[in-house]
Amino acid sequence: MEHLQEDPRIVRTRNLIIDAYLELINEKDFESVTVKDITVRATINRATFYRHFSDKYVLLEKILHEMMGNKGFEKIKDRTDLNEKTFRLLIDSFDKLIEELKATFGRNYQAVLLLTENTIKDQLIGIISSLSPLNKMEENKIIATMLVMSIHSATCSWIGENKPISREAFLEAILPFLMGSISQLKH
């Protein structure tokens, strides 16, 4: 089956909107940025904006999904087992994502992190539950949620404190806990 290429005008307009939004986010507080601000900066009309995004929150989700796609999360989906290598990939991908969010959204990083937290966690829970050694789907989701909450909290704390220990020291601190959780599941 032939892959249809998206119309370059649509891609260009979407990129104008995203670029305008990211510029504004670095100038104003997140809550202050309006669709009107975005359309003026992107030199488009409101109808054009709404053809692409229903609001600035959907636009933020689009940016987040693009960032996640570029940070290695796809490699984790290809894994078949929840093991140390998978956790290392997951933590590395999550670290890169949080660093990019911090760099991209600057002073609005905390607000954006709060707004995107559930989306990020849901994506990671889906990945981990598909790799869990349990046969029961509901138990997989509970265990995956516990693991993701641990990874998310520890990584955000580590990054928030400007990485007071090396990445390897951080991994060595968190991996035994994660691996211990998995070994308990197999019994």
C-alpha cells in the first residue's frame, strides 16, 4: 500500500502554529497565551488554527507526542520483556523528554509538566503493562502504574535538583527497586 504524503501547505501551516506557540510560551505565562496571540504571531486566521487544533491544550499534546516520538519510546515498544535493559531505555527516554520539556518551555516548564503529566504517565503505563510478566490485564495495569509513578517521581526529582548525582549513579539507585518489583511479580 502506498503511503500518502501530507499536503506541504498543511504541514507548513501546522509548523507555523507550533513555532508561534513555542515563541509565545517563552515570552508569556502559559495561561496568558491565547489562540488569538498564536494566530497573530503565525499570521493566520482563527479558522485556520481551529482546522488544525481545537485549542492550545490540544496543540500542547501534539508537541508532547512529537517530543515523545523523538526520545526513544518507540524502541521500548519493540521490547518483549520487562528487564533491566528495558528500564534503562525507559528511564533514559523519560529523562531526555523531561530535559526537552524543560529546555523548550523554560519558565513555563512546571505548568506544562503538570498539564502533560497524565498523558506521559498513560503512555508509559501502556508500554510497561504490555511487557509485564503477569497474565491478568488489570494486575498488569496496577503494577505498571506503580512502576511508572516511581520512575516519574524519582526522575523529576533528580532533574529538578539539577542532577546532583550522575545518570549512572541515579540508575544504580533506582534499578534495584524496579527489578525487585518485577522479581516479586514472577513468584
